[in-house]
Amino acid sequence: MKRDRKNNMAGVVERIRNVFSRRKKERESLNIHELRVAFTSRYHNFKLLLTANNKALEIMSDLEKALEGNQTFGMSFIRSNCTAVLVNVFRMIKNLDELAPGKYSELYNSFKQIQEQINAVLAYKKHALGDSPVIPLESITADMVDQVGSKMANVAEIKNKIHIPVPSGFVISALAYDRFVQYNDLQTEIDRRIQAADTEKINDLYTLTSDIQQLIMRSTVPPDLENEILEAYRQVEAATYPDVKVSLRSSALGEDAAGTTFAGQFRTVLNVGAEHLIDAYKEVVASKYGLPAVSYRLARGIPDEDVAMCVGSMEMVDAQAGGVMYSSNPLNIRDRSIFIDAVWGLPKAVVDGNVAPDEYVISRDALEVIRKEIKQKELEFKCLPDEGVCRMEIAGEKAGLPCLTDEQAKMLASMAIILEDYYGSPQDIEWAVTANNSIYILQCRPLQQMDVPGKEQVPGIELENETVLARGGITASSGVGTGPVFIVRNDVDKLKFPSGSVLVTAQSLPRWAPLLSQAAAVVTELGGVAGHLANVAREFSVPALFGIPDVTNLLKNGDVITVDSDGRTVYAGCVNSLLDRKIPKKNLMEGSPVYETLQAVTAHITPLNLLDPDSTDFHPRKCETLHDITRFCHEKSVHEMFNFGKEHHFSERSSKQLVCHVPMQWWIINLDDGFKEDVEGKFVHLDNIISIPMIALWKGVISVPWEGPPPVDAGGLMSVMLQATTNPALDPAMSSPYAARNYFMISKNFLSLSSRFGFHFSTVEALVSDRAAENYISFSFKGGAADMPRRVRRAMFVANILERFGFRTEVKKDSSFARVEGMDQSYMEDSLKILGYLIIHTRQLDMVMNNDASIAKYRTKIIKDIESVVLADGRGNEIDCKDPNVSTENSP
């Protein structure tokens, strides 16, 4: 009886145990399911964070590259990139918040402060517009530059202060421009179009500028403004004669300022009557968005919003002769002679480069004509009886006659001296002479001069063993340039112009100015030193040789030539003896408003202050830049992913130590499907890993045994010792999770490696699958134990090797960055093998980077290893992923 009772009790207990055991297993099963769901969510946010991180760093790299000054950019470039980097950094913060809810919420405050600082830099500061939309010349003073533009302020100053004859007129001011733009809500639409366009492609830029100009021409001038313009015209009419014709000239803010001439970039409308005055005004305003003007602003770093278009309207001078004079030699800063270019009719033929002008050189002291060269002038521009101007052929002996008498030339030269003395610097002056011998100054601006030492070659002297293709003409801009010939005859040719070519054209027209930022040199059949294209060529330091007859037929597209503009000679091929004296182009962006804005903005974006993850300063509150936030988010996201399994006592997802013979610790976390089978213990073997990118990288790691550190000379040893004693980050005794461990995070198609080998730190992130469009590899390599110059040379060493094998690379100080993307799976796997090899075999090479022989030796060895061993499995010899020195029977 007792035994039965005891057996019954035991059965009850067993059933109870079974119930609780079943429920425990159900709870464990449920917990594992919940954790897997949680992990899937984390992995998703982690991948999104990495994507945003890569994009943010790419944008930061683009901003830093722009600061180097080798490209042109405008405010739209800065604004669009600032918006994009802010968006991607904010995404990183949100994704990190999903990985670790509330743990790093202080990042939002740091982000907000940085965003406000960036917005403060980008905030548009309006000029003082004044209170008069239309201002007579008589009422304009020098301090009204921000209201009427420097060109018309100068003209008014000449009229009112210097008392040199200037035609009657008025200025349609910056306030009028602002009212016109606001009335039609133009700025919003213009900004939208510029933001959406690719301003680096001339085809897209051409379409953009044409569309904006049409938009402006279709707009309406406010009725009250139109009335004020017409009233100002009637006042000029009253002071001159009935139905007076006027010229309308641009006087944009910043135009004709020292260093930024805008020569020929805006529209001038000549011989306009009252009936078409408003349309002519809109034409000049629209020219702000002509292709030459937009290209020029981009090249010179001038913000679009800084260029309010003022327009000067002056009585039209029906010139018998006209032209341009320089109060000093534009090509020699030490020559103080006055240079005058003159043509029959309106000065337009000079400034547009349509005619080879007469040239006069006047001595400053004695006011004597010391040289004159009278050209054959085959056409002139004259005012039509009603409106507009026409181009007329010059018949008979007039074509070869001088446009000026010596007395007229001397009178002009005396005016040039007065103007230079008044303004305190050499001047570029446009003038006209009427049939009754009256001289008028039409505009005056600072002269762009070149100071090019060592350019005293005598024209006409041939270099030995060099073939001369053409000789003669005039030096419009000093220097030497070489490149393939590209002949431009029309706008279609202009859109096809290849960067680095020599621009060859018949006329030195201002419309070719957008090509100067890409041209190696310029050669034309017609044109003079005083033309707009010559001005811009000098400003951009592009060698220019004008006035060589029939040169468009002498030269052939694609042939490489060397243009020596000082020697007035064009040679076949590349003449190295001349190129040795080539003056490098100056960085026109540096010092410009746009460049300074980019500098101010990047101060809040690109500097990296958070360097040591183990420091107490590695904290959200210490994030001073967007780069700091990306560094923090990336570091903590890796940390959160690796600690996921341990924090939840979830051994299936805990990191596992890799069984291998490579003398470092390698730890792996299987994010999703990187293992063939789940692993319960602490270790994982290579044959259980099915991650495509990890297998490829590992093949590179073990492909060639490392021979140990290179022999170090005394200097290299002292450099290492000095760095180890002065840089606490290099102290091997410091506690750092990266000092001894190298971490893989993997799935079947994804890899993230964070590793420290010795004193350098490497990261690899890769997504490799059969979908080429999604594939990418991102690699970074930083640091070392030697001094900075050696570390920098190693970074360049690594980048140069990777470039040889198809990576896109960048070097910043002692860091190399490389990327390859969009290639097929096989290509990506080969690229990862190369990275695996380099990670191992570039250890401690920084210590010998001061020795050119050692650099050459290791470069040759590494390239040979990669080509003959590392990539051999793709070309016939299979490399086993397993380390042959390891028995998988034993754990480490």
C-alpha cells in the first residue's frame, strides 16, 4: 500500500517535472525566436547604418577634394552636399538608436548644434539695396557700389569727379533687380533648377542656362518699375535729343571688381529705343544665367545670390572709331607704357575679337607714340538708323588706314594716365571717338596683369629638332601649353570640347570663355590683347596666341601640339624643354566667397576629434563635427552587434574564436547565415564558414606566409621608439579591445572586419553576391609605429598598389581609403583576396618607408605575389581556404 502510494507520488512529481520542463523548453524556444527576430531587426538597422556611413564619408571626401582647388563648384554644390551629409548622419543616429534604444540619445543634441552651425554659415546675407530702383548717373557716388555695381559706379565717378566725358544715362539698380525677381518668384525656381542639374557637365549646364534665361524673358517687369525706367529714359531724352537711342550694359555686383572681371560674360544691348527698353533690360538680366557667366561664377567661386544684376543705360555713341586701352602692359607688370587697340566703328569688334585691331603703344612720360601697327580691318559695327547695330564690310582703302591720328592716340593715353592715377592701379578702359572728334569713356575697370618671369624668349627663334607648325600673331596671355588640337567652330563643338585640349578657333569670341577652365592653351585666327577672351585667358592663366592666319586649317583635330604664346610659335608634339618653364595654373577658387564658405562649412563637417574609443572623451557630448558623429556611430554599432549574443546569454549568436594558425586572435559573429551549421561552443572552424566575402578575404590572408618585420635601420628604430613614447595610442600595454583581437561580422554575402595588426588599424566592409549592382567593398588603412612622414608614405604605397588593381583610392595624411563597387562576384572576390594579402604583408613597412630602395623592393615583391599567387585561383591554380598548418581536430 505504502509502495503504491509512493509510486503514485513519484508519478505525480514526474508529471509535474515534465510539465515544467516542457514549459521551460517552450519559453526557451520562444525566447530564442524573439531574440532571432530582435537580431534580424538589429542586423537590418546595422546595414542601413553602414550604408549611411559610407555615403556620409563619401560626401565628406568630395568636400575635402573640392578644397584642394582642382575643381570648380558653386553654392549649389555646397548646399546639396551639406544637405546630403546631414541627412545621412541623421540616419546613422536613428539606426544606432534602433540598435540600442535610448543609449546614445545625446547624439541628437550634438547633431542639432552642428546643424545650426552649418545653417548659420549657409544663411544668405543680403546686400544693402538702397531705396531707389532707378538712379541718374549724376546722383551716383563711389560708395553706392552695392546699389549700382562697380562698373556703373566707376562710370559715374569718371563723369562726376574726374570730369572726363561720359554719355548721359541712368542705372536700373540692385533694388530694381530684387523687385523684379520677387515679383515673379524667380529665385525659388532658379535655385530648384540649379540644385537638380549636374553643373560639371557642360551639356547639362547649357540646357540649364538656356531654360533659366527663357524663364526670365517670359517674366513681367513690375508695372511701377517699368514706369520709373521709362521716366528715367525721358530725362535722358530731354538732356540730349528726341527719340535718343541708348545702350544697356550689365553692372552686376562684383563685376569689374579687382580679380573678377566677368569680361564679356554678360549681355550688352546697343542702340535701343524706348519701345524695346524693357525687353532689353530683361535680356541683360537674363544674361546673368548665360553659359559663359554661370561657368565663370563656378570657376571663380562666386555665389549666384551675390550677383544682383544692375543695368546701366547710357546715350548711344555712334562711334567713328572705338576700342580698348590699357594704362599699363597687361603682359608685363614692369612695362608702364599705354597700349591702345582701335577699330573702325563701335568698340564691339575689339572686345568680341572679331577683328585684328590697330595697335598703338604710347610712352607714359613723353606721351609719344613709340610703336604702332596698322592692321587690315575688314569689317566694322555701326548703329542702324532705327535700332540695333549691323556688321558691315569695309570697302576700299579705309580697311588699311589707321583708325586714330597720333594726336587722338595721345589724348586717349593722357586720359588713361589720369584714370590710373585716380584709381591707384592700372586700368582697362573702353572708349569711343565720334565723327566730330569727341572722345567718350564707356567703361573703366581694374586691369588684369600677368607677371611671368623667365619668359623673355625672342619671337621667331626656332628650337632645334622641333617642327614649327605656325608662327606669328600676338601674345594674348603668357605661357606654354600642350595638348591635342580641338577646333571649335560652333556651339555643338563647344559642348564636345575635351578637357586638356588646345582650343583652336577662328575668332576670339567671349562665347568660348566657358572652355578656358578646361583648355591647355588657346590659338585663334583673329583677336587682340584687349578682347574679352584674352582678359579671361589671363585671369585663368591659360596661354593664348591670337591672330595666326588660317590656323584652323593648318592644325588638325587630335594632333598633339605645344603652344608657346611668348615665343608666338606653335610646335608639333610635346616640347618638354618649353614645358619645363610652364607656370602652373593658379587656384582661382581659393580666397573666393564660395571657397571661404566651403572652408567654414567643412570646419563643422570633416575634422575628426574622436580618435580613441577607449578614451573617456569618446562620448556623444564630445562630438563637435559630423565626422565625429559618424565615427562614434560606426564604433558603437560594431560594439552593439558584437555584444548582442553575450548580453542576452544567447550562445548561438555570441562571437566565436576562429581556429587558425595565423598568429592573431580572430573572432567571428555570425550575423545571419554565414555558418554552415550553428556552433554551440566557443570555437568555429574554417570549414564551417560559408560567407562568400570572408572566404575570399581569408584566402588572401593565408595565400603567402608573412616573412616577419622588415630589417629596420637606426633611423626607423628611433622613429618607432619616439612614437611609442610620445603617442599613448601606440602603447601596447593600453587596454584596447582591438589590441589583441580582430573581429569579423559575417553573413553569407556580408563582411565587416575591424582589425589592429601591430600599430595600424584596418577595416573592410563588403557586400558580395551575384547582384553586381549591389556589390561594394570599402577599405581603410591607418596609422603605424613610425613617424608621420613614413606613415604617410606607407599609406601612399598601399593606395598605389590598390589603384594598380582597379580600386578607387584616396590618401589623407597617414590613411588610405579604397573602394570598388558595381562589379561581378568574381571580380569582388579577387579584390578581397588582394586586401587580405595586403593587411598581413604591409605590417611594419612604415619603418622602412624612408628608403627608396626598400620601397621599390617591397612594391615589386607584393605585386608579384598578388599576380602570381593571390589571384592564381582565378587563373588556374586553386588556393585552399583552409590554413594548411592547422589541424581542425584541435581547438586553439
